[in-house]
Amino acid sequence: MKTIFVVDDADTNLVMAKDALENDYRVLTMSSAVKMFNILNKVTPDLILLDIEMPEMNGFAALEKLKQNEQTAKIPVVFLTAHAKDHDSQLGAEDFITKPFSVPALQNCVAELIKQSHLEG
């Protein structure tokens, strides 16, 4: 089963994303990018859903750190953002989903990216 990380400082978004995806994927939720990097030492996800605006380390900084590490550089990342303008600067993210997100949009985006990464890998 494919593993999805959902990283967001809002519990509502973590629960909503987990509920939307847990029938098809192993979903691990974390409330900060710092926690994500701690878990990355033990688990490598197939996809990361990453909030942009978070305390400690924002999504842009987290993505930059992911891309600098050989072990994590190829993991597809989708930004979760409340600001439509943020998609103009995806900085290497595969896609973005505007919050509040619709469950079908989230499911379709994840399924498509997992399928693409499976075909490439």
C-alpha cells in the first residue's frame, strides 16, 4: 500500500485528508514540517501533501530541504494552500490544492500523481 504524508498545522485539514485517503493509502499525518523530517528518517512516503503556511518551517523551506536530500528529492510534493496566488511559485512541487479542499479534488490529484510516479518508477 502506498504511503501518503499529510503535513498541516490545522487539525481539521489533517482529519479531512486522512478520512478522504485512508481507504486507498496508508496515511500518516503530522502537524509540522519538523515532525515530517523526524519521521522521514524511518518512513519514505510515495507522496507528500504539504501546507505552505506553518510555524517553525513553512512549506517552501520544507520543499527546498526535501529537494536538497538525495533520499527525498524525488518524492512528489503537492502544496496545500489557502491562497490561490501561491501556486505561481510552486518551487518544484508537482501540484497545489487550494484549501478548503474538496475531497474528490484531493483524491483525484493524489491518485493521478501516484499513478504517474508508479509509471516512472
